[in-house]
Amino acid sequence: MNTFPDIPAFERARLARDPRFDGLFYTAVLTTGIYCRPVCPAQPPRPENVSYYPSAAAAEAAGYRPCLRCRPELSPAGGHW
């Protein structure tokens, strides 16, 4: 589900772990079934295995589970707290 207008910018932010993008989008990895924040310290997956979502809820609705390292469902922009 890549409906964002500037996927190359999100890809650069994901690879750089840019904190300015934390909470603006979430990445989901097809091969693992996990979704993460763009600042996740885990090894970045291959671009062809990544999908982008506007919220943690959208990634979960698509069938992905949250990463145990970056805890995307608890991110400050998630609005849960």
C-alpha cells in the first residue's frame, strides 16, 4: 500500500533513521510481517519488501504486527497516550 506522494523521500528517511519523520509514516515488511517506525534501530529491509502506512492502526489493519524494538504502536504521534 504505497499511497504516499513522495515514496523516495520516505525511503531516504527510513534508511537514514531520520527522527523528523517519526510518527509521519510507518513501514511494514512483507517478509517478516512486522511494521516499524522510521527510526527503528533494526537492520533496514530491502526496498522491494517495504510498504508504507500513514498510521500504526493502518499497518495493523493490513495484518502486520508491531516491532518489539521500536514499539510503533506506542509512538508519540500515535495518539494513544
